[in-house]
Amino acid sequence: MTPKEIAAYYNARIFDSIEAAENSGFIITETFEPRNVWNKMSAAHTIVNKLKQRKDETSEIGLVLTPKSISGCYLPKQSE
């Protein structure tokens, strides 16, 4: 699966820059700079799995996909 397919499978939003994610209210978590296609897929899976573990504090998750890096991001839940 490509990183975009992984994001679609987990209902994660896709951003093309960290600035776009931050402007939408998302908090950036970790960033990987994979060297090849296989490592990009692995990085995307790792990031999404870590974000899914934070389900109590997130209302939405996302991936920032740039040509040289993949970052995770999440939208925090609003406190009532």
C-alpha cells in the first residue's frame, strides 16, 4: 500500500506540508525521512499505528506527505 492508500484505509487526512496541517489545527508528532518507497510505506504504517493508540486524545489523525518526508499529525479533542 502507498502512504496515500494507508491514510485512506485509516481515514486519516492527507496534507502536502506541515504548515497546511498546522493551519488546520493539527499538531505534528513525529517525522521520518525514508530513503525509498518501501521505507515510506513502513514509516506511514508506524506513524498511523502510533496515532491510533492516542485515540483518547485525538478527534482526527493525518499524515503530511512531502517528497522527502512523512509526518504524523492529529487534531486534539475539544474539551467540553
